[in-house]
Amino acid sequence: MSRIVWKPGNMVYPVPPVLVTCRYQDQDDVMTAAWTGTICSEPPMCYVSIRKERFSHDLIENSGCFAINLPCRALRRAVDYCGVKSGREENKFETAHLLIEDGTGLDLPILTESPVNIECRVTQILRLGSHDMFIGKVEAVDIDPALLDEQGRFHMEQAGLLAYSHGTYYELGKAIGTFGWTVRKPKKKKPRRNS
């Protein structure tokens, strides 16, 4: 099979579209970002890459913190809206009808409707070109208690999280495997007792 060669570009899809919230002095902002992810388990660290001209860029650089708010289906309109509008021109929390509360670990807003809020303290800024990568140590994770079962286990699969792929938003769907399923030994069936 022959392949078609395209110009170099970012084709790692799908990615998680997230709502990034930040605060500096008395200014709060929210923006959509898809260049985000996990970079370390211990200590827990995440990143978000933001264009220098974005309003949130300077707020995060000056405050030294940001929150990654994972969006669910109910936030899909806000995800799109906050990615095309600027906080310099309007209060996107109001126009996108987003409810906020103060973070539990850092001085920043988090989204009440988000099933998971990841509060990060900036440890490093990498100047990469069109984007600066803000690397953050996770200081707090706030979750919707509706995602906990009676035993206290967290069920993120029930959150209706979103994915973004090449210009289109999707809701995560059918599970097709779990971590390690390819090497897991099958459970032995218990013998049936005759009555």
C-alpha cells in the first residue's frame, strides 16, 4: 500500500478538549484548549499549550496556576464557544452560562458543571513557537460526587467526556477493553453443584 505524504502537522487525534480556567488579581478567564495532557505520574503533572496572544496566556503566566476542567456533553456548547471568543472582549463565564466556584487547592475558578477539575501550579514554561507549554504540578483534583459508587470507587466512564478529532467534537462511547486485558488470565469457572 502506498502512502500519501502531507506537510508536517499535528495529526495526533483524538485529543481531549478541555476548559482551562485561570485568575490573576481580579480577572478570571476560561478558554478551550486541546493541546493538553498528562506528563508525569509521580509527582502528578499535566500541561496545557496556549498561544501567546490568548488572553488566558498572560493570566496564567502572571498567576502561576491554571485548572483543567474536563467537559461533559452538557458543556459541549461552552467548549466550542470558549474556543472562539476572547476574554478580552467579554466575560465568557456569563455569556456561556458557566457556573464557577473557587478552587480547593489554588486561587482560581473551577467549573461547577465539570465532572473533574484538575488544579495545577505552574512549574515550568516552555517557549515552543506558536504556543507556550505551561507545565503544572497537580495540587488538587475536584470531582463530582455523583461519579462515586457506594464503595467510593470513581466511575469516570459515566461522565460523558468529550473528544476532539480534526475539527469535530465527539462524546466518548462504547468501551472496547480495559488496561491489561490482553495479558489477563481468564477467571476459572467455579464448578456447578448438583442439587
